[in-house]
Amino acid sequence: MNPGELNKRITIQRKKTTLNSYGENIQDWENLITIWASINPIVGKEYFAAETINSEVTHKIKVRYLNIIKPNMRIEFNSRIFTIQSIINYKENNTELQIMCN
């Protein structure tokens, strides 16, 4: 991985559940970690199957390998939100993650 490609500052967010004043569960997002990444739009349309549902992937985000990033998280970049569709451990060598998002 070329470290010069990682020129965007992103924040990985995870869901958190808290109780409101009525004792009801409220789901919100909390910041987990802020890291450097590259964000690349996918040219054309790229589809993949997640169980039996097709999802449109619009961006591929590359980061250094971290084992704490999960598909149920999301990515915030500036004021944009990216929903994680899948995470690929590139070449299975634990150095780079390719996160497919929409």
C-alpha cells in the first residue's frame, strides 16, 4: 500500500444504545476511531450478493488493516455518511482493508 494514497481523514462509527428519560432504548452512533484512508468512487455499477439481497456499491475505501472494523459500522467523511456493505482483507495479509460502501 502506498501511504501517500491515504489522504482523507475518516471516522469509523458504531451503534450505541442508551436509555432515554422514559426508559426506552435509543440507538445512536458514536465515534470509534479516526484514521487516514483513500476514498475512490466505483466506476459504473458494481453489485454483489449479501445473502439474497443485492446492494449497490458506490465507493471503495482503503485503510490500513484494523481488526476492529465490522460491517455493522459506518464511515463519516466530512459531512457524508458511507454505509459499509463488505470488508475485504486485501490479499489476506493483514496490511490493507478494502471497504465497499454506498
